[in-house]
Amino acid sequence: MKNRIHFNVCERQEKVKEALFSAIESERTTIGYYNLPEQNIDDILNYSNAFSDDIETIVVLGIGGSSLGAKAIYEFIRPIKSPKRKLYFFESTDPLNIMAILAKIELEKTHFLVISKSGTTVETISIFKYLYKKQNSPSNYTFITDEGSGLDAFAKKIGSKVFYLPANVGGRFSVLSVVGLLPLALSGVDIKKLLVGANKVKESFFNDGYLKESLLNKAIFYAKYHTTYNINCLFAYSETLRYFSEWYVQLWGESLGKKQCNSAFNVGVTPIGLIGPKDQHSFLQLIVEGTRDKSVTFIKIEDFQNELTVPDIRLPHLESLDTLNGITFHDLITMQSDSVIEALKMQGDIPLDEIIIKQVNEESIGQLIYYYELLTSLVGQLINVNTYNQPGVESGKIILKDKLQKRYKND
Amino acid sequence: MKNRIHFNVCERQEKVKEALFSAIESERTTIGYYNLPEQNIDDILNYSNAFSDDIETIVVLGIGGSSLGAKAIYEFIRPIKSPKRKLYFFESTDPLNIMAILAKIELEKTHFLVISKSGTTVETISIFKYLYKKQNSPSNYTFITDEGSGLDAFAKKIGSKVFYLPANVGGRFSVLSVVGLLPLALSGVDIKKLLVGANKVKESFFNDGYLKESLLNKAIFYAKYHTTYNINCLFAYSETLRYFSEWYVQLWGESLGKKQCNSAFNVGVTPIGLIGPKDQHSFLQLIVEGTRDKSVTFIKIEDFQNELTVPDIRLPHLESLDTLNGITFHDLITMQSDSVIEALKMQGDIPLDEIIIKQVNEESIGQLIYYYELLTSLVGQLINVNTYNQPGVESGKIILKDKLQKRYKND
């Protein structure tokens, strides 16, 4: 992958860079996600390879960090490679949504992955209860949770297989652990190549490679100007990256939207996922002429490996569009992104950069994931927040628990 | 629909309200969307009713304002009512996306709606050329465009049916015109009820009804504090509203992200579409603890008309979640939204409001659409922008045209 930066990086920041890099090197000894690219995945592969071909569908019961990563990668790869098994995700308590997904699956041909770090996620357990009443064979379920959770004890009790989240890997940083790898392996994604991609970015960053400088520069800029550019847009030119952008929104928003460690001031940078060219006809106007509160990162695919072409036909009264004749859609979408980037550069006051990935494949998405995880850690370090917790969501959970208890007693 | 506002509306603003209301009343004589709820739709219904049952699929070739509205309504209604015909949307030049949609449709059983206001939208015409080479029977196409466009002339030349956009209705305000109504009628959506819903909001606003006060108050607050709360989040508690939120993002972002009329200063409020409860596990942390730059509107469904229930089963080691037993998912998701709203109210410094729609049906979504269109017009008026144009996207289009021309000459 390449990264072209079109804004002036902060000069004379060598000391900041050094301090930042060594802070991350030290974090790496305690925060679990950094070393996931080198993990041993034999257990996951063996378990996955032993699955019967009669299982045609994998259903993930999980929400947030338990679903967004696998979904991002599955939906990215699907257009170039028919899945070995279809993946579905129960991620909502919306009854209409639950019924719509139920209508798509055949229970007998389905294996369920119940994923909850804490083991007590309300959405996941309520749907699990519903499904378990219909289908209570322990061999149809696999559980992924923290060792020692109630869900772990339950799974052992009924005799289902349990996998544990690795130590110190938070939900939103868990896609390259068993949380993402198991559903992806079962659906036929090459998880080895995924880790190869992630490892390339890791090596490049930690061993003075190409991305070290670019990641440090970007992070310093974003942090230094986080109150000016309080919105970060990811503008990806391919529909395949639609769910990647949802994953990025959780990673970025939940990691960086925090009270600062020393001051308890509210800080954060708001993530926005955009898809081109569609959002040229939606959000672009706001970027070009709206308030200067946004930085924008474009993601482009260097080679779609696809020859679909606009045919060479003239349509009466539409001759002005003959310039489209004979162009591949790959070239067209690339010209579209390049035109928008040029137009934004002309504005002169919008911080832009481009990430170019080679192809739609496992290695590329592995790179993107690790790149954004690193960038998040770097910015979090500089704006002085705890990147890895999410205390803000607790109060809502407590209120809900209380409401549920009152209802239960009154019933 | 109801609207509960949880922030202090600006007091002593009677004169501002009067001026604002009369500005909108005067806009109503020139801007076309205001009067769409009362339009005569006989032509659309007659044309749609005459369609053969052999046509099982409707494919929209359109992007931005030509697709987002119909998609929002179609996807909202689909879970409660199987579509008469499936709707697909070609909205991207991504070749992998085009191929994925092509794989789903049977050309012989498909009717194509080619929708482009200008008639020269690059994405739409490039895909149209591709499809027209495969299937060139004029009776399989219907065109919707501005009268007198090149596409209009082309459609007449080949003898296809053409509908025109009503005068002074911009793309992003066109969902309640033939642009949205035709694909929706063909898919079995009750478009009369859609307009009934929209008309209720219209009447309520223009005839001193319940929504007049609440819309004026909200607009004044958003406009007055648009530099403080430069982000507006729509947090909808139902997966059915997922594409509604994409429609809202275009409407809000493209209408309000502008240079101010007098000063040419860059202004705007950034729209963000969120879906609950999923985004409790993603974006909520940023709202609770992040920078105070966001206002949040919750959308709730009063009655899902669905009895799906968490079964009354005890799971060993998960007894703490017995409080979920016997609850309908409808009640659960409502408790979840209420808990989050309570938690955010406790913060005390986040402007919140709630919109409650009755049920998942045509009338409700018609109300929501007209409500948001009005709110957009009101805020645009106050922050002194031209709500109805989009000059910022032109420069990218010119650069693209130039690139395409160069390529064409060199070929």
C-alpha cells in the first residue's frame, strides 16, 4: 500500500516523533492487538477445516467489536471470491431485522458463533436465547468470550467449543484475533494472507520502513489540529469498502472520543465513512464549500482486476458522453477519484491524503486494518486519552439493567 | 409523529420565528418540493398498474437524489410487506458492484428506470450504455429527466416512455416526485399513503399545527449554534431506517454545506446517520465523552407491531440475564433507546430531541421525509445559504470531463 500526503506535515517535530514512537513501542508490550499478526492460528484453521460441508451458513451473534471487523473483511472479499459458506450477522434487537435474517437461514445447515467479550452483552444473549430455544444442540454453537466469563462457564456446561479472546485485546481491536478469524476462515477467507498483510504494515512501521514516517506525520497533524479539524472523513472509492468504513467509525470514534487523561476535558475526532463515487452526489458539496472542520483520506484500489467496459456505442442526443466509450469502469472510477482529489487540492485549505491498496484481496484489507489501528493508537497517545477503554457507554447500560430488573420483578 | 425537545429552546425569538415562517411561506411559491404532497399522481399510478406481472424486477439507474429517496422508503417498508417487485439500484461505477448486481437480475424479467435530472450524469449514462448494449428494447426502459435534456430527446427518439421532474424540484428534494414515486409504486409501496403522511406534516407546519412550533424552535437552535454544534447526529432505533439516514445525509450535507450568500464564508452542519442499538457499541462513546460539537436526534418507532419475544429460559451461569426473559424485542429496543437518552440527558450539555413515529408504514416515512425537508429549508434560511444548489461539486466534474476528453482523443 502507498500513502500520499497532500498537506504540509509539521516540521521540526523530530523530538515529538521520537517520543511518540517510543511510547507506542512501550504500549506494544502491554496492549494485545499489536502482536496479533504473528499469532499461531493452527487451532483456528484446524477447527475450521474439520467443519462439515453440510454446514452452509455461519451466523455470528455479536455486536460492535464482535461483528464489524469480520463483516468488513467478508464483504470486501465477497465480490471477488464466492464465499465457501455465507455469513450472517445478528447485530440488532430490532424484531423486524431478526425476522428478516431468520427467513434467510436454514437452522439445520447453520452453525452459530456466539461472540461476546464480557459474556453478558444484552443484544447477543437475548438473540441467543431466542435461537437456543429453537435449536439447542451444543454442537451447533461455538462461543468466543473472555476466559472465566459466565458465557464461558455456560458453554463448558453444555459441552460446546469455546475460544478465548487473547489477553488485552479490546473488542474494536479484535478483528485479527479469533473473533474475526474464525468466522472468516469458515467462510473461506484466506486468514493467513490477512495476517501477512497486517504484518507488512507492522514491519514497515516498527522497523523504519516506508509507513513509519507517514503514520507519524499524519498522527501528529491530526492531533495538533484536532480542535480545528474535528471531523475525519474516509472516502473510499469502492463499494467493497462500505463495511470497512463502519469498522473504522467504531475504531476511531470509540477510541478517540474521550475525556483527556489529565484534564478530563472532552476531546475527540469524529469519523465519517464515505463511498465514492456515490457520495460525490451527497457529501462532497459539504467538504468543498462547508466549514473547514474536516480532513479527508481517500482510499483507492490500484487494480480492480476487472475488464468491464463501457461499450463503444453512440446514442443520439447524448454524443457529449461519447468520451465514455471504450473506457473500463476501473479506469472511470479511478479518474473520478482523481478528479475529486484535484478539485479539493485546488481549494488549498482541506488536509487531504490518499491511501492506495493494490487489489481487492486479503492482503490489502489486512494492511488497511493494521494501518488504521496504528493510526488510532498514535493519535490517542498524542491527544492524551486512554485509547482502549469506553467508560462513556456504561451509564446507559446501568440504566437499562435497572429498567429490565424492574420489569422482571413486576411481571 | 411526535417530537420531544430536551434542550432549552431560544426564548424571546418571536420576531425571528415570524420572519422565518414568512420567508418559508414565500419560498413555497417558487421552490417546487413544498407542494408535492398535493400533486396529482394518476399518471404514475396508471402507468405502474399497467405493468405486466412478468416484470419481476425494477432496476433504477440513478445516483444521489435519483436513488437515495426511493431506496430509503423501499428498505423501510420491505420488512413488513414483501415487495411486489424487487428494486435494485445501480449507483456506482465500481465494476465489482456492477457485476454483483448484474448477477442478481434476469434481463428478460427486468424493467429499467433511467433517472438523471440533467440527463448527463456520468455514472448513470455509463451504466446505461452497458445495459443498453445487452438489452435494447425501448419498452424495457422508462426515463425520468428534465424536459428538454439530451436524455429526453434520446428517449423520444427510441420511443421509450419519459416522465419529467416537476419544475424547481432539486434532486435531493425529489423523492416525493415521480423520481421516487414511480419505482416505489412499481415495487408495491402505497404511494398515496406516503403523500398522506407528508401532507400531515405540511398541514401541521403551515396551518399552525403542533409541528410548527417545534420545527421553528429546532431550526433556530441549530442555526444559532451551528458553529458550536457543527455535527448533527440522527440516531434511529431500527435497522429499517438505515437508508433513510443515507437520504438524510445527502439532504442535510448538500443543502447546508455552502458559502454564505453575503459573506462567502464556508458554513455547514455535518450530518451523521446512526442506527441503534448497534451504534451504542460504536459511536455512542464519542457522543458521551467526546467534544461537545454534536446535537443528537433520536428516532423511535412507537409500535413495531411485532410480538417476537425472548423466551423464558434460564441458562446456567447466565442467570443475571434472566431479566430479559419474556420481554418482546419491541420493548427491549425501546428500553435501550430510552436508557441511552436518559444517560445523555444526565450529561446536561448535549442538545437532544426525540422523534417518535407510530409504525413502520408508508405514512410514517412520508412524515419523516417532509419533516426533514422542512427542517433543512428552515436552517438553510437562517444560516443564509442557498439551500437548493450545489456549486461545490462542479469543479470535480469539469476536471473529469477534461480527463475523459483527453483519453478519448488519444485512443
